[in-house]
Amino acid sequence: MYGLTDTEKQNEDTPFNPQSPYACAKVYAYMLTRYYRNVHGIFASTATFFNHESPRRTDSYVTRKITKAAARISLGLQDKLTLGDIEPRIDFGFAGEYMEAAWNILQLDHADDFVIGTGEAVSVREFMEEAFKAVGLNAADHVTIDQSLFRPGKTSTLVADYSKAKKAFGYEPKIKYKELIKIMVDHDLACEKQ
């Protein structure tokens, strides 16, 4: 939703500048929610979730594609992993914590808008390296880069400023990216061993 921005971290006051049809649709849903809250008085809050990951994420997303491939390669079930641009820095958080935040937002006395994330950016390269490290492998030995997989629309490094949620209901992410990767890799290893 923030797309290209000149802010170091993004909060509820950061202007939107979406860079894909998907992001445009999310901004539309956000605005529609605010419309019903402001015009019709409906209790309708928004939560702008930064990348929320878990073992339930489909492997069409880069995080799950990475953790699943690391597990499969370590077990001899796959040879290589092909990725696009691994340099973007992303605020990766645990989906379970984001759902707790959503519940807490719904318990507030007044509807409002919140940004939910971890407040730290990690490159896709770092995510990949950590996932392969979790299975005792060096990512550089198993990953190839394919320029045709690079996204056409670039975004800035997007990092959540969740201070409003912290103040309103005590939101503080507990699971950081290394623990998140371990959760996902362990799940994928267990699934592949069945």
C-alpha cells in the first residue's frame, strides 16, 4: 500500500503510493472501510499488516518457497531453488501474532486504523541464507537467480512503525525473523518426511 515512499518507517499517517494492482485493491478496501466507519458510523477498523508469514503460507510466496525448498534439498528431494530479486528488504512477521493484534483491535472501544509489523527489515537474501543454514546447508550452493522472475514494479524498503498499536493495546512482536524461519523450516521438514 505504501509502495514508493520517502519515509524510513511507515505508520498510519504515511501516504499511500501503491505499485501493483494488488496494492491498489488493498488501498481501495482500506478507504471503503474508513468510508463506512466515518459516514455510516459502523464499527470498522483497519489493520495494515506488513508481510505476515507462517507454515500456512502457500509456496507461491517467496518465504514459503524458500523454506520448503531448503527442507526438500536437505532431504535430497530437490536439487535447486530458483528465485528472482533477493535484495529487497522486507518487514517479515509471524501471522499468528498479527491475528492476535486483529483480535485486540476488535476489542477496543473505538474503531481506528493500525499498522502491524515488526519494525525491522530483512532482505530476501538474509531470509534465504538463514533458512538454508537451519538445515545445515549453504544457500549459495543451491540457489540460482533468474532475472525473468524480478517484479516489474519496485517498492521502497517498507518497515512498520507500530507505535500506535503498542500504545493502544500493547502490541509488541515477540517472534523475530530467525525464529519465524525456524518455525517454517521445521514444519516443512516434518511434512516432507511423511
